[in-house]
Amino acid sequence: MEDLLFYLFAFVVIGSASVVVLSKNIMYSAFSLLFTFFGVAGLYVLLFADFVALTQIMVYIGGILVLIIFGVLLTTKITGVDIKSGTTGKVQLITASVVVVIIAISLILLFTNVEWVNQEFVQPNTTIDSIGFAFMTKYLLPFEIAAVLLLIALVGATLIARRK
Amino acid sequence: MEEANFVFNMIGENWIAFAIISLLPMIFLLAYALIAILGELKISAFIQERLGPMRTGPWGIIQPVAEVVKLLQKEDITPDSANKPLFNLAPFIMFAASYAGFAVIPFSSYFVPSGINLGLFFLLAVGSLGIIGLLMGGWASNNKYSLLGGLRAVAQIVSYEIPAAMVILTIAVMAGSLDLQEIIRQQSGWFWNWFVFGGSGGWIKIIFLPFSFIMCIIYIIASLAETNRTPFDIPEGESELVAGYHTEYSGMKFAMFFFAEYANMFIVSAIITIIFFGGWNSPFGDFMGGPIWGVFWFVSKAFVFVFLQIWLRWTLPRLRVDQLMYVSWKVLLPFSFVCFLALSLLVMLK
């Protein structure tokens, strides 16, 4: 059952991700990102990372994807770029493919050759407690720094958006 | 309470049980939609001093059935210049996103489709999924009114998610849990244990009553905006945008949008019921308690808020776009910050 679900989600992720890359229509790319993000969230659930999965949906679909689509909709109206033409040249396509294939091969070699130390698997009831404790104890400084960074970004965005 | 799902208790944990569990909310939703449509017609008639539908059945109570049959047999039009794949996909995404919320709604202490520990967070996350369908429909219709409706909807929903998230954060602090069943169990007993009255605890909570009331009102306002209901229906304001993002839709696909809106109305009402009004708990201690009466209490409390939404829709005028942003960022957000601090103080004092 779980294997079946894994292959279903993997198929959704790979299929929609290839639409994102290969589609000539930017809107198709933007909208199929929805299925990519959703499939990745499903994979997280299968790995018992429930909190990460929901954060994935919340942040990537509810936030970033909406902003991407919003941006595409608005910029095409302003700059007049035709969103239906795939203007990427052959040169970029070939170079990108070569680089991607090289990275993929080296990653596969890395994964198969390194001897991974596997911890004994304990199915967690919920991950949110341990995430919370880790944030407030061991990783307090990185957590606070990230919070300050977000605050700076917020203040900066307000400053830019404010009319003089 | 080891296994909080009566279907699993009856026929065991197999795929038939999973199928039944995932279909039960759908059956409820179909019945609820008929009642809500009738409610919308009759309440609007009452508010406007009309009779409303009177011909179909006694006092017109079969009218929703007639409306559904009418919608089913209408021609399914796809505009020539619309983007067909996205145009046809949008209503389904919209409805799937609404129905996803039902996965964690606890109808009773013995029935919740999926009793995950992160129920509240899940509702917040899938609540933001629907906008994608809305934007998709708005863009694919190839109609300037639809596109404007889609853009307005995004600006509105993204803004109002923030006060709503602050309220949910406060509830998480007060309950110390994101599990909806656990949140409801903490509000058991008499109605003064509900989170709208500051939760269970000593008399010190009376000082904090205004804050919890304001929190509840903030969530009700924000949830109206998230379901695109008047006074926040600027994405589909008919006097400005024809019908907004669903201008070009007809027949079954329009019905899907319509159905998704009603499902969303119930979901936000259910959230208000769960986080502020004690979910399936009886308001009077053990009077009419237990799992079966729990369904009754939960559904009737949720229906009160569905009624409130219909009532507000037919009495209030629509906000302007700038007023909408003003309400979210300059009124609801600062108030929710203050209330969050105050209620956190209450949790520390208890």
C-alpha cells in the first residue's frame, strides 16, 4: 500500500516537474508547480514528516506559488512579453541538459557508493513536539537569526512600498 | 480513547472502512448544500420582506432540488478563446481544496475522518489551496473581469490569512495542542469553558473576556473574507465585475464553484465552532452529552455560523478594495497582536 502511494506521488512529482520545465506556456509551468509541490508534500507524509509536509503546502503552495502566478499574470500585462513563446534557445537547452545529466550521474554514484549509517527506525507519533523543543534549545540561535532576517525583509519591503 | 473512529471499531481497519470514512463527509455535504441553498433563498427573502420561492413544495422547501436539477441539465459552455485545459481543471481544484478540509473535521468524539495531531495547522494549510483554483479559473477564462476577480481574490485571501493565522496561533497557545479533538476536549463541561469565554480555569479569566471575544470576532471577519462572502465579495462583485472569476462558467462547472463556496462556508463555521465554541461538546455539562448528541451539537453550532454568514450577506454592503486592505492590515492585525499577548498572559497566569 505504502509502496503504491510512493510511486503514485513520485509519478505526480516527476510528471508535473517535467511539464514545469518543458512547457512552452509559462502559465502551464506555474500551475503544474502546484502538483509538484503537492506530490513532494505527499512524499514527506510517507516519510512521517507531517509538520514539514503541511509547511510545504502552506508556504510553497499558499505563499510562493500564489506569488509566482500573481507575478506572471501582472508582469505579462505590463511588459507585454508573450507568455506563450518559449524563447529559450537551443544552446541553453543543450548546456542545461548536459549539466543536469552530469549532476544526476554524480549524485547517483555518491548515493550508491557511500555506506550510510542507518539509525533504527522508530515511527514517531508526531514530529511537532520534537521540532519545537529543538528550536527552543539546541537551535535557538539559528532560529532567532532567521526570525530577525524575516523581520528585516518585512521592514525593507514596507520601506520600498511606502510612497515618499 | 484509543481508537476515535466508530467506522474502524465496527468493521476494522481495511480499505472499505477508509472508503466509507472518506465518503461520509461528502454525503453530509450534499445534504448540507441543499439546506444552505434553501436557507440562503428563504433568509434573503425574509430580510428583504419577500416571500421567496413558494411554488415547489410546501413553502418552497423543494426549491433547492429544483435548482440542482436545473444546474445539471444546463449546457456546459467552454468559451472559444479560453484556455481549455486550465478552464476545465479550475472548478475541480477548487472543490478538491474545499473537500480536503473535511479530512480533519471532528463531527463527534467517535468520528473524525483523519485524527492527525496537526489538525488545526492542516486546516490553515489547505485553506490556502483554493486560491490556486480561483486564479486558474480567472486567468483561463480569457476575460478581463474574470482576471480582475482572480487578482482581487488573491490580494484579499493572502491579506486575511494573516489575522486568521494569528487567531489560530492564539488557540494553539491556549490549548497547547494542534489536535482538534484535544482542543475540543479541553473545552468540555459547561459553556463557560469554551475558548470564547477564555477556556476552563479560575475567575481570573473574566478580566480577559474582552480579548477572547475580540479574537472570535476577528476570526469571523477573516473567515468571511476567505470564503468570498459579502461584505468581502469583491472578487465576484456583480456591480463591478459581472461575476468575477466565474463569469464564463456555466452548468456543472459553475455548480462546482458554487458547491465549493458552500463547502468553504461550512468549513470556516466548523473551525469557529471547534476553536471557540467547544465543538461537539454540549453547552450544559453532561446534558445531552455523548458521541451521538455530539454530532447534533457540532452541526447545530456550525449551522448557527452558516446562518450568520447568510444574514450578513443580505444586510451589509460590499467594501471597497482600499477599505478591505485597511480593515485587514490596520484594524484586524494590530488588534489580533494585542489579544494574542493578553491571552498568552492568561495562559501564564492559570
